[in-house]
Amino acid sequence: MRNPLILLIIFVCILITGCTAIDDPQQQTEFGLVIHGGAGGITRDGFTPEQDAAYREALSVALQAGYDILKNGGSSLDAVEAAIRIMEDDSLFNAGRGAVFTSEGTNELDASIMDGSTLNAGAVAGVKRIKNPITLARLVMEESHHVMFAREGAEAFGEQHGIETVPEDYFFTERRWRTLQRIREREAASDNGGTVGAAALDKNGNLAAGTSTGGRSNKRFGRIGDSPVIGAGTYANNNTCAVSATGYGEYFIRLAVSFDISALMEYKGMALQEAADRVVMEKLPELGGHGGIIAIDRYGNIAMPFTTAGMHRGYVLDDGEIVVKLYGDE
């Protein structure tokens, strides 16, 4: 007969490892950053060599900015904000400067950010004059008792705290305007720039995530997508992971995609990649949605699944090697 004490010890060990080992600790890295610049019809034959190089350079610059912060002991929140601000300032992406147009020919921007160490979060929706919505979202998180502000109220709050504003025509870009005209004429629009996001792990083991977007081209009636919705477009929890999403926002809201990935890790003990694939590659298409996410867990494991032809994406870990990918075959 087996020793009851040995059996008890084995049983306790199984319980402990089953509850805590949500990913492979052998993949540990001191810190890391993963970003996306949107998912969609991104194919090699749809890009000129110059466009390919431009996107790779823009993503690399954003990754380098976040890496420098993390390497020097900065917070995951600072790294996420810095990386997203760079992409917001680049008209290649559908966020900030390069935001798409609404059906009324205006630009309305959304953003959110979340601190995995406290579960504090901030978001803004439908702003028209804020140069960097991700910074205003962080301000909402840190300087108010609320989570989300919208439209004129969000802008007024930002102005009270010295946030940088710009004239509405700052967001006008010819490429996005032509996209709107094609959609209005019911022609196929080739719009390869998308929502931007970042997720980071810092040296203190804290996770953070953020997302920023101009929404869907030709959107109507004050439409708000998933990007400013905590648990849909953005989620971070030190116990599991940090996630930023991009794609058809209505489906990401209905599935609470970002939170669902975290929940599968926390409650089912799934590894990051397994949880991300289950939500993005199975549950999202089953509902009829499409898009992708980027995520990092508390060990520094990275996941970047998507269901579209491509997704602008990249990451950098503590070794400093910047990895950037655009297409589905990379």
C-alpha cells in the first residue's frame, strides 16, 4: 500500500502547480513590449517596397521608444503611452493624426489604458481636438474618479489639465479622405492603416495595456467601437496578461475579447497563447468577427494571433532585439 503521506504531498503539489502555472516560467524575460498598428487586408502584393519599409520603420521607432523606458527601469504604463503616442503622431495609422473620417467628414478618436497592478483604467471616446488621446485616457485614469469620458466633456477635462489640443483640420489626411469617398460610393476601399495598441511588462513585474483609434471609416451617429471599452479593446491584470485588440469592434465588445483571454488564463489555467488562440481564432470567427490582438503575460511570453490577411505588429524583449512583422506569412 502506498504511503498516505506521500500521496497527500503529491496531491498538494498538483493543486499548487495547477493553480499557479498559467504559463511557462522558462520563458521569463525581465521586461518586454508588444505593439500593433491594426489588422486587415494587409498583403505583400498590396504594398509597395516604400510602404513596406515605412510601416516597418514606424513600428520599430515605437518599439524602441518603449524599450528605452523599460530598460531604464521605467513603468509599463510609461512604455505603453510612449509607444502609442508615436503611432498616434504618424499618419500611417488609424489613430491620432491618421484617423479615418466619419460619415459627416469629421474625425472622432477613442483611446483607453489600463494598469495591471491596480486594475485602474481610463478611457476617452469621440474626441475631436485631442492630439494624443492615449495621454488623455491616462489622465482620466490618474486624475479622476471615473473610467471613461466622452466628447466635449473629455476635451474639457483635458484642457483643465493642460492636455495638448489641435484644430480639427490637424487630422485631415488626403489618403483617409479618399478612403471615405470610396466607401461612400460603395467601392472597395483599400485601407491598410489601423487601430494602434501596446502592452508591456516592466522590471517590477507590472503589466499595462493601451489602445487608440480613429474608429471605422464612414462610421455614423457617434459610433464607439471596442478600443475605449475596458475588457473589450484593452485589458491588463498582473495575475495574467495585458492585451490590446484591433478589428471589427462590435464583435470584440460582444465577446469581451481582452478580458476573456485573461479569464481563461486565470480560471482555466491556460497559457497565454492557448487562451489568445481560443478567443481570437475560434470564438471570434464563430460569432462572425475578425481582427487580432497583441498580448504579453507576467513571464514575458508574447501572443499576436489574428484572423485577417495581416496585422502590423512587433515586439521587443530585454535582449533589445526588435522584431516587426506585417503579413500573415511572417
